[in-house]
Amino acid sequence: MSHDHAHEKENVALMSLLASFVLAAAKLIAGLSTGSLGILSEAIHAVLDFGATVITWFAVRWSEEPPDDEHHYGHAKIESVAALIETGLLFVTTAWIVWESIRRLLFHEGHVEVTWWSAAIIAMSIIIDFNRARALQKVADKHSSEALEADALHFSSDMWSSAVVLLGLGAVWLGVPAADSIAALLVSFFIGLAGWRLGQRTIATLMDRAPEGATEAVRKIVEQEPGVLAMRRLRIRPSGATMFVSTVLEVPRTMPVDDMVRLKDSITTRIEDIYPKADVTVTANPVALSSETVFQKVMLIATRQGLAIHHLTVQHLDDRLSVSFDLEVDGAMALSAAHATATNLEASIRRELGPHVEVETHIEPQPE
């Protein structure tokens, strides 16, 4: 990823960090002053969000480190680890709010004092959460950042939970004290739901789950490519913005090397057209076909050894197979070296066609 992209991610994370600190401090003061469990639960949530945002900021910085000898796929998975930590914090917050809400409802504990400035703080937090959630989600979508997406999800849930708290304060002001605890329970629902969704996505990434539809899309591209006999293996794993794709194909061993290179390039290009940030590795394994003729097999063996042959003749004499050809060698080559080259070629042909095949080689100098 370019320096500009990394800088953009760090900036939006830093702005979110500052906003989290301001909101956490304001909500904590309001919650302690008014005794409102709804505001206090929002304050604790905001404090945990501040801690999570600090983790996100460090994770975003670390994730941009390039691959090294110990981390061949880069460091982008640190964002998933950060998101998993944030998920745990959300569930801890939910458990405390539920406990405290039920305790107040059962034992009628806690006095709530509704003030205009406490309501103003909650209203201000709704506006701030809306704007920073939108900013974070925009950058998260642009760079496929799980850590920033986790922050955006947090603040979206904060916005709705703050609205519930505001309604609860209004009900308390109208003479319904239990509304504050009920509002806190609703806040815990939003927090828990956000944690559940975030946890599912984070665990899927840490388990290297392929993106939705990616396996089918890549398989279709490979199997439709002319010259591919079969796809023996396909592995897809996301890591931050990058999707690593590795596939092993089988192609006819008679396929020219240039055609094999073009096939691999074509598959890579078509995958990158669908997934621009994909890192594609295509391995082509040449395999023998049952339809290969003896003529093709002998020519292929000679070509692999870098030898030129002509006047290739294949005959069946009674129950034996006879192969003969002219082998071209450098005119300056010593006779013993030419004989060794021919012997090695004949041995390769017998390994391919069977030990009982009769091979006759005529050695002649290459033409000028």
C-alpha cells in the first residue's frame, strides 16, 4: 500500500481517537454527576471505545509494515487481532450494563437527576458518532481495513444507543424512574449485537475464510481458460486489503512453454480484473495425456533435452516398437560426446515407452 493510503488510514484513526477521548470524558462526568445508569453505561462504553481506538491506531500503523523474513504475507492480520480485542471489550461492557440494570430494577437503587447539560452531551455525542462512523467506514471500505471497520461499527452502535439513553432521560424527567435502567438494557442490546457481528467477521478472517463468492469466481475463471485440463488445488486467504490466491493447474505436457506462460498470465489478469488487490500465484503442472502419440512423446523428450531431431519414424515390427531418427549435433563436438548424447536420449525414450522399444539413432552434424 502507498504511503498516502497508509497516511489516510492513520489520520482517520487518530481523529477517531481524539473524538473518543473527548466523548468518554464528557459522558463520564455527566454519568457520575446525574447518577444515570444509561449515561454511565454510555460513559463506560465510551472509555472502552477509547481504549479500543488506541489499539486500532497502533494496529493500523503496524499493519502497513512490509513483508519480512518471518511474515511472508505482511502484517495486515494485526488488524483482525485488534478487532477481536475490541469484540471482547464490547461483551465485557454488555455484561456489566445488564448486571447493573437488573440490580437497579429489582432493588430500586439509584437516583437519577436529569439536567439539560447531560442531555446536551448525549445529543452532541450522537452527532459526533454519526460523522466519525461515516468517515471511518468510507476509509475502511476503500482500504479493506478491518480495524477501521470495527471502529465504524462501534460508533454506529454508539449513535443508536445514545439515542435510547436520551429517550430514557426524557422518560425519567416525565416521572418514570425505571426508564433509565430499561434504556441501559436496550443500550446493552445494541452493544452486544455489534460485538456479535464484529466477532463473526473477525474470526472468519483469522480462520482464513475466503471472501464471499471468491472461490466460485476464481474456479470459473480457471476452468474456462483454454488449455487447462484440471484445477488440482485452489487456496484463497484474505489479509487486510490483499487477497492471496494460489492455484495449481494441470496442462498438457505437449503445450509449448510460451503458451503455458500466456495461459498463466491470462488467468492472473482475469482474477485481478475482479479483485484488483489480489496477489495471484498460478502453478502449471504438465501431465501426459492418454491421447499422446509415440511421435509426440519422442519429440517432447528431445525438446526437453534441447536436442534437434528429424526424419523421425515410428514402426511396429511384429510385437516390438521401433523408433528411428536423425540427431543433429554440433559439428565440432567430439565423437565420444556425440555418442554419449545419443545414448542419454535413447535411455530417456526407453524410460518413457518401455525397455523393449528399439531405438535407432543416426548422428549427423548440424547444417551451417
